[in-house]
Amino acid sequence: MDPTPQIIRIAQRYLTLKKLNPGAIDGIAGKKTYAALDKLNELPKSWKAERKLVGAIQLYAQEQGFDPGPVDGLWGQRTQTAFDELTYMLLYGQQPEPWRPEDREPVNPNNWPIQTQTTLEAFYGIAKPTGNKNLVTFNIPYPVLLAWDTSKEITKITAHIKVKDSVLRVLNKVHDYYGLTEIKRLRLNYFGGCFNYRAIRGGSSLSTHSWGVALDFDPINNQLQWGRDKATFARPEYNKWWDFWEEEGRVSLGRERNYDWMHVQAAKLFS
């Protein structure tokens, strides 16, 4: 693989900690960075520079208590996972929480269906681009900004009638716990939409947005392919936000699958 600027920067940080003088921590692998890599005694001198960069990441992750697999200079899934964990720790000063801690049992008090078109239709009815009588527009506990046009503030959203009460319970808890000032600071008031009749990105099946049972928040800082190393909603200060949704049986794709951290839905995943 070709090392990204982020990989290079973290390798440079490691080399700097080892006092090997890699030059600026700028994400650009130049002569000083390569010379510093050559001084890492733990790595074979015969390795090419790109492999040594990966080896440096593996050493750094290993020293910080993560498991990158063998220090072999090869970028596999274990190295990717260890790199994500290392990056998170460097950003936030603590190790990320496990995906599903033992003391946090999945709940489903509202009996949300599994995310297949058949089960979604059985529970929520047929999704329609217009004229869906299952959709309702209702007031929410605090105003939100449209993420795609932040000059517009709204106090109502449109969602499926079966999720209305659940949404209101969550947003009331969010308001009571965080308060409006903190909601704004954390950008929990940047609303990316709910009902939107469309296929899932990169696929042909209908998105859960088509039924009005998924909501997006602050999409610019929690983009579809971003993992917990970049998505702001992965930070510890958002834990209660996610707890409130999960108490209702809602699924965060970020917490479950480490992508699309903007998104929360009233539909369960297969596994």
C-alpha cells in the first residue's frame, strides 16, 4: 500500500519521540524521514522505505498497548485496526471504548424491525416518494439548523408516525442533559435530514431514510466513510448522546460499524 499523509505524520511523530530527527511532522516522507527510519534497529535494513513506515506504525501501536499483529511492515486488517485505535488515542488522550462493552446489552423496547425491505415494509408500510400517510411533521424540543443551509433554523421535522415518540424522548433527554449551549457547541443541532426517499449510497436497496425512520446530524464532521479517527461523534463527550438513542433501540452505524457516524436509525442490523 502507499502510505497516506496521516500514516506518515504518525510515523514521524514516533520517530521524533525516539529522538531520531525525522524533520518536520508534516506528512511528507523526505530524506530526513527515510534516514530516521533507517535508524530504527527493530526493523530490517533490507526493507524498502514504505515497508519501514508501516513497521514504525506497528512498533508505535505495539508500544501503546495495541495489537498490530507481527511487526512485518505489511498493512493488514490487524494493523489497520491498531492504527485506528492509536490515532484515536493520540487525538483524544484515551483508548476508544470497545464496540459493544459487556455491560451494555443491546435493547429494543420499541421492537424495531431488522433492516430488510420485507421487514421494513411489514412494520412501517410501503415507502413512497410522496403521499405517504405514515409521515408526520411535529415540533422538536429545541431548534436545529439545516446542515446544508445553516442560515435556516427549523423547529419541526418530518418522520414516520411510529418513531415520533421515540425521537421526542431522545431529544428531550439530550436537551435536559446537555443544555442548549452545549448542544450548539457539540453541533448536535446541525440536522442532516430524516425523510428522504432514495436508495442507499452505492446500492440499489432503499435507505431507511425512505421510511422516515433514520436521522442524520452534523454530516460535514461525520462523513459517510469516516471512522472514529476522524468523526467528531466518536469522541467521548458524545457518549450520552448515543446512550439516549440506544436506550430506544436505535442503531448507530458509527458505534456498530465505524462508518457514517452522522446516522442513527430505527432498524436493526443483521449482525
